[in-house]
Amino acid sequence: MKKTWVSYPYILWMIIFTIVPLLLVLYYSFTKTVDGTPVLTMDNFIRVLEPTYLKVLWRSVVLALVSTVVCFIVGYPVAMILAGKDMSNKSILVLLLVVPMWMNFLLRTYAWMTLLDRKGVINSVLGALGLPQVHLLYTDFAVILGMVYNFLPFMVLPIYSVLRKIDRSLI
């Protein structure tokens, strides 16, 4: 006897929290409110091609590419070290790489904001050493640093799993 009713709560959950928001985004992308009345239009798509939005899109793409390259440059050697044959505490190092992912993405980002703030830990240490403070928060460097920190495990773990399975005689 099939128990298809067991999947109904999941289907309802998916409809409410996935399908409905996607349909709302689609609806709002094709409508514009004029005098309180929604009107079908393509203005929202045309507006994306304005120089302001293109500049923001280009900056986002550049930051994403730089973050990806930095993740690869840092992540590949880390994955190679982890995949090394003679490491006795490999599982501890993998755990150290994975544990930060157990924390919410937003909390990790706020932790970095606390570190990089004008009165944050980094500037406090610099001030205690008699060095001038540095403006780090809300810079491209801070964005790249945060993205690399948050996404580095997603670069290291797949590379590590592939390198671990490669026959050592081929290297």
C-alpha cells in the first residue's frame, strides 16, 4: 500500500516557501504600479540596462570572480595538504574547516563586521600598537575577505575529495 499522503506536508511546504515566492518575483518583475493599479510592463527589464545598474552588476561580477580566484589559490593547496597520505590528524583539520559552516551565514558575516569596524578588534590592536587606524569595513577588500571566508570550504572540500581518490602513482 502506497503512503503518498506522507509527502503532502513537504509538497505544501515547497509550494508555500518556494513556488509562491518565485511566482511573486515573476509577477513584480512584469508589473508596475500606476495610481495604485498594477500594469503589465517590461520597464523593469529595460531599467536594468541603465548605466547605474550595469555598473553595479559589473562590480558584483568582478568581486565574485576575484573571490573565486582567491578561494582557488588558497583552497587548492589546503586541499592538497589535506589529501596528503601521511597526515595522522587529517580528520581534525577537515573538522576545523567544516565547523564554521555550522554557524549561520549571517552571523559569520556580522562577526567579520565586528572585526573590521572602525572601533573593532583590528583597529583596537592597531591603536594599542601606536599605528594609525585603517578603514576596512564597507570596502572591496572586506567584501572579498568575507566571501572568501564564507565560501572557502565549498572550494576546499570538493577538491579534497577528488584529490584523495587520485592514485598516488599517477602524481
